[in-house]
Amino acid sequence: MQSFDHLITTRPHEVRQILISDLHLSPDEPALVQAFLALLDDCLALPALKRLFILGDWFEVWLGDDAYLSLSADEQQTHWLAPLIAKLKQLRVDGCEVLVMHGNRDFLLGQPFCNLFGGEIIYEPYLLNVGQQRYRLEHGDALCTDDKKYQFFRKVMRNRLTQWYLLNKSLEKRLAIADNIRQKSKQKNTTKAAYIMDVNEASVNRAIYTYDALLHGHTHRPEIHRSSEGRSRYVLGDWHLLDEETRQPKVSAVIGAITADANLESNDNSEFEMVEFNFLQR
């Protein structure tokens, strides 16, 4: 795995697609927001970039698109999301698709918000062709089937009727519900065995059966796994502070990059690689 402070150092003319997951952005963690903005600057500098995938948990919590869309024009302009939206919009104008998948923390994210920058909501499983290989993309929480209670909770929360019910609550009530769920989740996770919060092998085998590779996030355990059948499972890493005590926190994340030889027109030579992306807030 290669490590870079800027994506533009990794053969900029060959980078075609970028895949990231588990950013957990919020106004409470400005360093993570600045790291994402830095990555977007790098994306804007990549001359051949065609797609940016965000594979879930883009935000620490998302109460609904109306939390931002209901603000006045002045409030939106000074909101912490404003620079993020502006850079994504420029990226789309430059010809790069922005494809966003739901995670377990931002499943209420909708197409209306993505319309602000020309993005598109995509759903799992998502098929991505990389050269001659078929990649299955998903967030990853559906693979953690040993956690029976969470899978029941996930099924309820992903139900359209539940989401309609939540979105018709006031923002204040939604925030209270989200805080309550988050606190209960933290308490339960402290008593769960580590394997329960990781993927289930049988679930992975079923998911990857008709694909050449599986790519997901969620577990915060970046790794490349190889099966005896020659299939690969790539796990993207979460965005996190390496040293929360310093005045200049460093953010690190393991992301994915799809590259292709800039001298060849065919997409058959595309390759996927894992990249460690680092950002030092100055």
C-alpha cells in the first residue's frame, strides 16, 4: 500500500476514479472537513478523473436534506457545508461524476441535497467494472450478519415507512432520536465481541460469489483479503485523527484509486489500488 500526502503525486494523468468511505464529517471535527476539502482540491487537479465514489457514512449524522435546504440563502452561504458543496459542484462541472452511497449513519441522505452539486445517490450492491473484472461495491454493514440486533435495526431504519415517519418529525426531535440511538450504540459496542462487529465470512462469500472482487468500508479495518478462489475483498479505512492532542492534527485514511495507462485509450488496462491519504492541518 502506497502512502501520499496528495493524490496528485500518484501518477495524476492515470487516475480515473477515486473511492472513499467513512469520513464521518461534522462541524465538531473541522480537521476531517478540511481533509476532505484537501482531497477535493487534489481531485480537481487530476486531469483524467471521471468518478468520485463516497461509499457511505459521509457524515457522522444526517437528519434529512431539509436540515440544510430549509435554511435561508444567507444561512446556507455561511454553513460549514458551503465550501464542500462548492468544490463538489466545480468537480462535476469539470466532468467528474460524484456518486454517493448510504451508510449506517447517513441513510436519510437524499437526492435533493446531491442535486446541489450534481451528484447522484447510488444503491448497494453497485457493479463497477475495473478492466476485465467485476467489482461489487457496498457500504459493508449488511455483511456484519453476526450482529443480529443491528441487522434488525438496519432493516427497520432502511424501511421507507420508517424514514417517512422520521422525516416528518421536527429537526429537534430527529436530533434527539439520533443522539439517543448513538448513545445506545456506543454502550452496546463496548460489550460486543470484536468479531461481531466485523463481516461474516459466509455473508462475504455469498456477496462476492458472482463478482471478481468486493469493496466496502464500515468496519474501519482497512485490509486486502484474498480468497482461495482468487477473489479479492478490499476494505477502505475510516477518516480519523492520528493525534488529537496536537494543535495541528493529522488526518489519515485508506482510500481506493482506479488507474489506467494514460497512453492507452482502452479501459481494459484499468487497475485498482489501495492508497493511504494523509492530511496535516496547518
